[in-house]
Amino acid sequence: MWLGDFANDLFARRRYWATAVALLLLVVSAFGVVAQLPRVEAAKMSVVEEVRGTVYVMRGSESILVEPGTLIQEGDTLVTTNTGWLDVMFADDSLVTVGPGTVVGVERLWLDPANEAHTAVELDVQRGRLWANVLNLLPNDSVFRVHSGRLEAQVDRRASFDFSSLENEKGETEKKMRVFSNLVDFSVAESDLVREGTLGAQVELVLSAGTLFLRKMEDAAGLAASDVWVQTNLEKSEEHRQRLDHYYAEQVTQKAGVLPGDVRYPVKRGFEQVRLLLTLDEQSRAEVTLALGEKRFAEAMTLANRGETEAANDLLEEYKSLLVALAEAYPTIEPAVHALLEESKKVVEGVLPENPLYGVRDFVDATSVLVTSDESTRQKLQLSTAADRLGFAFELIQIGSYDLAQTALEDY
């Protein structure tokens, strides 16, 4: 009897249940699932991408045979045999190729756990050669260093360069650095020789028998065509850049989810507001708001990549307003706001003025200043941003991109 009454009641309320099911389906279609477990993202790691021949990692007293996927740790020593090559993708997005017959010490691998845009990689070439392709570092906050003895190379933005410590025909150890793109700072402190400076593209440095030579590379284009080491690594550097661009584009697209213009977007925004209303703890509310700011940035990036500039700019304005209000309302969360901004900037750090994402980079810089409460820190940040723009323009001049350099100088 009760079963019949239940069925009659269910039928009488069929419109109510149909509406509830329709709403449930709409939410599921908008978000994939009604409720998700907390998303866990893998921390950035330094990992071997490719191995040719025989390669070892010396870790303490262990000798570990290297294969693709091997994790590299601070304190490791990479050893390639005379037929061995090794590609390592470091946590800062740099790609390093270690050539045959080479020993490289991994002296420092650092990634700020509170801000993954802040990194440091330091390598010691004990003998042999390596090629470094460094991309998307944030000047003043990140660094990539390679040294051999008292010769040191340092990159704080981006560069591709060849670095070696090999015996010459006289049996003397000769250290050499050749820059193939952008700028590399160097320093030498050997015996009475103390020098430092910056090498531009197609310039090489040779340190031999206590004498330092700086000269323009002869026939750099010919090297790219005839030297297998140079040719292979130039091609690999370009592939790596494209792969990183694709990775970051895919990352922001996934974070963005449903975009403005989609019929599900108002539901998504409504769901976000409900989440905020139900979050009563102040700290948790601030963290939810920060996550929403990250989502607005991802949406803006995705739209900018599609050429929808006006809609992207609207979202960037909302992103700025949200972060500024958040920093003012919750002063203790300001470091987390800056971390989000710097991680956002890393995504667009390498774009050129001709790229539609170039304006996003300017927007992130301006927002960073606005969310900084301390006047002294704000002024330092403005100076750092201006120096960054000037350095970027200088790099463009060095590689012959004069029109783009002029655009960057106008921004400066």
C-alpha cells in the first residue's frame, strides 16, 4: 500500500523532480562532476627526457644507470660515456643536453615551494660539454648558472648557449662558451685575470692558458648547417620552446574550463558565487577568491590566444580588481597574491611584442604594483619592471629584431 502512495506522490511531483534532474545535468555538463575531490598537481621536477648510449648518475656512493624518467636531484653527478648523450628537463623549464665524455655536477636545484616561478639551477662542468636552452625565467627572482673552474655563465631570462671544458691540441684545458641566442652574463676570476661582462648572440668566449679571448663567431650559419652538435641542439631548442608554449597554453585552457559566450558560463559563475557565500572562514574565503582570480586569468589567456582581445581585456580588468580588493581586505595574503601574479607572468615571459599575449604581460606588471601595500617595495618593483623592459629591448636589439625592440622601448 505504501509503495502505491509513494508512486502517486512521486508522479504528482514529477515537474519538481524533472527540474531538479535538469539542473543536476546542467551543473554536471558545466563542471564535469557535481563534487570533486581536491585536485592534486604534481610538483615540478627535474627529470631525464632522453638518453643515448650509456649514462650514469653518481648519487653518494651509488652509481645509477640512467633511463628516460630518471629524477635528477641536487648533489647528483651526471656522467656520460664517450658514446653517451643525455637530455635533462629542469624544474625551471630549461633543457640541458650533456654531450659525450662529460661529467657535470648538479650543485643546486631550488624551487620556492611558496612560488614556483622562483628557481635556481647551478651546474658544474668538470669536463666535457653541455648545451643549455633556458626559457621564461623571471629576472631578479630566478637564475641559471653553469661554471667550470673560475669561469661562470649566468642567465636570468632566456638564452641558448654551448659551454665546454676540453683539452686542446696542446694538451691544455680550454674552456669555451658560445652564445646562439639572447644574452649570457659571464665572469672570470683566474690567477691575475678578472673579467666580467655580457655576451650577445653569435659571440664566443675562450679561456686558455690564463688568456681570455672574446670574438664574433665566424660563419654561425655554417655551423648550424655543418656541425652536428650545434645543428641538433638548435633544432631541439626550437622544439623545446614550441612544446613549452603548447604546454602552458594547454594548462591555462584546462584551468579556464567553460568560457564566456558558452551557455554554461553563467551557471559556472553562479556556482562560484554560491561557493563564496558558503565559505564562512575568512582565510578560506580569501583562498577561494585567489583561486577565482587564477581562473579569470586562465580564461583571459585562452580568449587572447583565440584573438578575442576585447573579451580577454574585460576578464583581465576583473582579475585586477579582484586581486587588488583581495590584497586590501586581507593584508596577510599579499605574498600569495604576488606568487599568483609571478606564476602568471612566467606563462607570458617569453612572448614578443608582436604576440597578442604581450599586453597580458604588461597588465600583470601593472597589477603587481597595485597590490603592493608598502610604498618602498612598490617603488622597487616599478624600478625592477622598468629595468626588465629595458633589458628585454636590449636583447631584441642583439638578435636584430629592431622593430620589436622599438615597441619594447616605447613600453619602457
